[in-house]
Amino acid sequence: MVMGFALTLVSAFFFAVSGPIAKTMYAVGWTPGSVVLIRLTGSALLLLIPTLIALRGRWSEVRTHWKTVVTYGLVSMAGVQGFYFIAVEHLTVAVALLLEMTAPMLIVFWIWGRTRTRPATVTFIGVLVSMFGLILVLNLRDASISILGVVMALAAAVCLASYFLVSAKDTINVPPVALTGLGMGVGALVMGVIVLTGIMPWGATTDDVDFGGVQASWILPMALIVLFTAGAYITGILGLRYIGATVGSFVNLIEVPFSVIVAWLLLSEMPAPIQLAGGVFILGGVGFIKWGEARLARRVATREVVARSEAFAEV
């Protein structure tokens, strides 16, 4: 369990670092479409050999779960990033991120609808506490709203929820590194089509970037983005298979304060005290969610014991 939390936190950190690094590239003329395409393509190439090694003698698992692999690449990789970057063209980054981070609540209600088992009350408390903390971290002053932007950000939230649900499935026997590598390949192909059709236009330069106050070649931030993207998905899958989609998705909210800290270091964007306080609320909400899951598990186990006892009595 501790390992699951640790891996999920590492994944959240890697995701958080990628955003501010990408912003340094946007400042010199790169477009979101080009950054997303290169980060997916680069990650797929980086993981090509490890993927082939991991799948030695296990290609039957890929054939069995090919729909999951395609969905993972299309929705959890290309979808999350594509919809989010379209959203930020019409909304402030803070509002777009807030809407995307409603994914944990979508998961709670999705599982509730599928299992017909109402989450524990403390789970709802955790949802509210985490969302309140997220609002504080995002510091939503002077936010502008666009209907198209809201729709795109919510689409990104649905895709993000899919990422957590698929990654947490321990019934998928495709090794995590292979699932990530294959998903990256599918995502890169999808983004290639999106860029070629002009939905997210291509734009890139070879100018140096301001990397934490130091001028650096564009190759450095792009290489880091590729490494952190691949690492984020691999550690995310491993962590989620330990702690599950619900808790994992709320732990991932810590990505927001991580992002604030990294943006402070790389972009000199000083976090306000209210944002630091928001991080505390997010962690508190995660604790409530975990508590709620434990209570729900005990409740379900008690019902099963009672049902078995009644069945035995009838016999």
C-alpha cells in the first residue's frame, strides 16, 4: 500500500513537471500540438525496446486486451492532453485545470452507478475537502469562462477518469511498461492525424529557452518532457494497481501544488500562501477518501458474511 502511494506521488510529480517545462517552450514559439506530438512520439520510441522485451512470449495478452490498449492510447493519452490544450486556448489555465481535475468525482459516481453501492459519507466529505483545496491552489481570481472551453476541459476530465480506471485494472496482464509503450504509440498516431489536419497546428523553433533563469537549448526541455511523460505513466500504472482508481485519482490531485512549486522554480511564478494552504486541504481530502474506501470495504464484507450466514441457515 505504501509503495502504491509512493509510486502515484512520483507519477503526479512527473506530470506536474511536464507542464511548466512545456510553458518555457510555448514562450519561444512552440505550439501545444507540436509539444504533445513530440512528447508522445518520443516516449513511444524511448519505450520501444523495453516494450518488446516485456512482451516476449506475451503477445497473446496484447491480442486479448487489444481494445484496452487502443482505448488507453486514444483516450488516456491523446485524449487527456489534446482536450486539455484545446481548453486552455479558451479558458485560463486555472479554470481548465480545475475542470479537468473533477475526474476523481466522476470516478466515485461511476463506481457508485456500476456497483449500486453508495460510497461512505466520509468519501463525499473527502471529495468536498479535496475540491475546496484545489480551488484554493488554483487561485481563481479574474477567471474567464467559455462554453467551448468548459466542454473541452470536461472532456479532458472524462479521459483522465478513464486513465485511472484502466490503469488500476489488475486483470490486464499486459506489463505496465508495455501498456505504456503501446499506448504512447497509439496516442502518437492519433496526435499525428490531429496535427496534420490542423486541428492542433504544428509550430516549432530551434531558439533557446529560458530554463529556470538559464538559457538552454530546446533539446533539454523536450528531452525532459519525454522522460517525465514516460515515467509518469509507468509509475502511475504501477501505483494505481496497488491503491485503486478512486484513491489514486485523489492522490494525483497533489499534481496541482507540485505544478505550482515547479512553476515557481522554473518560471519565477511565486505561489501565494492560499495556494500552499490548498495543498494541505487536498492531502486531507485524500485521507478522507481512503478512510471512506476502508469503511465501504468493511460494509460490503459484512453484507457478504450476513448473506452467507442466511444462505447456510436456509440449508
